Amino acid sequence: MILYILCFFLLLTGLYGLLISRNIIKIVISLTIVEISIFLMLILIGYISGGIAPVIFQEEVLQHQAVVDPLPQTMVLTAIVIALATNSMILAMAIRLYKKYGTFNIHEISKLKG
Amino acid sequence: MAGFFIVFSFFKFLDLKGFARSYTMYDLLAKQWKVYGFIYPFLELGLGIMYLTAIHAKDLLSAVIAQGGIGYGLVICFLLLKAPDLAIVQIVAETITIIIMVAVLHDSTRYETRCPNCRRDIINLSAALILGVILMYFFVDAISALPPFGEHTLRMSVNYVYNAIEKTGATNLVKGVLWDFRALDTLGEAAVSFTTAMGVLAILRLKGRIKTD
């Protein structure tokens, strides 16, 4: 249970950073922390103690050995790739914003017009 | 840095008893005082939360490096939780993210500018606190519905696990689910990646069309 709570704290860390920081790079980092906490949570729920990794070469193994749930792992695999795509999109926008305004501070960007 | 400490204390929580036992072997304080081995991960967690106040690291490059530390820590977590495929994907994704971030910083500034005593700080902090309290309420509500750690039952994926070798011929169950049972989802993922690549190309296009009027 303490692991779930710790995971939740990681999520709160990310959210705190997301709301507090005014720098675009820091916002991306906070977003990554939130993503990481969600991935960890899903994998933690799918874990079976004493289970083997879901790579099986003989079918007989399944009779007497528990396997870690492969479904959350598949979902997280998809999510990691999508997170990478989102992050690169945000960073591309950040570099464009920097070229235009000369700053990463969103407070200053909202003050500057044009 | 905060996340760094939280992730590393996380490893220790994965096997708290084992850590406490092995920690007495090499730490002088733990040798004298057995409970210290149990307290140490909590101390580290506390440090992580303390470092939160230092989320205002002035150098952005060090922030990016700390984020890399968190990502690679996640790789070790995945390995400990018996998910080797995820570890491989995460290590690649993390490396690419760091390379892109460092490239962005190389093109721009390393240092964070901030306005002194902004009014918005208080609003943001209170918003963060309120959101945290609300989420905490729902989390406490929901955690009783979760199975205890390590006692998950294969309720949804029992069909995938027992039929994967016969139906797909894949010995790696994760890949069997990803490419055969849930191939449509993977198609969606590829579509997202493709769209993002197009979006990044469009955003970073060097010559934009100039409005003439």
C-alpha cells in the first residue's frame, strides 16, 4: 500500500511543479514526472509477487508459474511512445516561442503582444 | 532532484525488509540502531519533498539532468517489476527526450528569469494546494478498491496469457498482445506518432508564409 501512496506523491510532485513553474522547460519536466507516476502506478497494479516476466518459451511453464500481467505493460508501452511524441511537440512549440519572444517565461510571454 | 529522491526511496520501499537487512551490513549507524534501516527510506522521501522547494533550480540544464535521473530510475523500477520490454522502450524514449531538451536549451538560454515577488505565485501555490487536497480525498477513497501490492489477479488478461502462444505464436506475451490481440490500438499509436511528426515539422519549418498587406 505504501508503494501506491508513494506513487501518488510523485504525481503530486509533478502537479505542483506544473502549477508553480513559469518556465516552459520546467513545465515539460513536471509533465514528464506526472506521466512517470502514472506508468509506475499501472505497472505496480499489474505486478504479481513471485511472478515471472511475460516472456515464455515453453507452454508448460504456465501450468506451475505465475506470470506478471502483460496487459498493463502493453498499455504503458503505448503510453510511453505517445508521451515522447507529446513532449517533442511541446518542445518544438517552446523553441518557436523562444525564437519569437526571446524568453521561456510564460508570464513575460503573456505580457508581450505581437 | 525532488523526483530523483522520491524514485530512489521508491526502490527501497519495493523491498523494505530486505533493504533494512542489507543496510545494516554497510551503514555504521544502522549497525548500532536496527530501526534506522527502516527509517532511512522515509528520510530519503522526506528529502525528496524538501527538494521540492528547490524545484526553482536556476540552471535549466541541471533540471533536465535531474529529469534524466528520474527517467533512468524508472527503467530500474521496470526491471524490478518484471517488465523488460518497458525498460528497453523507456531507456530509448528517455534518451531521445533528453537529447531534444538539451538541444532546445543549447539553442536558447540556460538560465531561468523570474520576476521577484509576483502576485501570481500566491495564487498558483494555493491552487496547487487545493488541487492536492482534492486529489488526496479521491485517492484515499479509491485506494481501498485496489488489490494489495503483489496480489493482482489475471482477471482481464487470462485469455491473452493462456492463448498467446497458440494463437499468435509469440513467446513474448507483451508483444503478442501489442501486435496481435490489440493491433488496432497499436495502429492508433502509430497514427499519433505520425501526426506528431507532421506537427513538429510544420512548427519548426524555417520559412513561414509571410503575410503581405
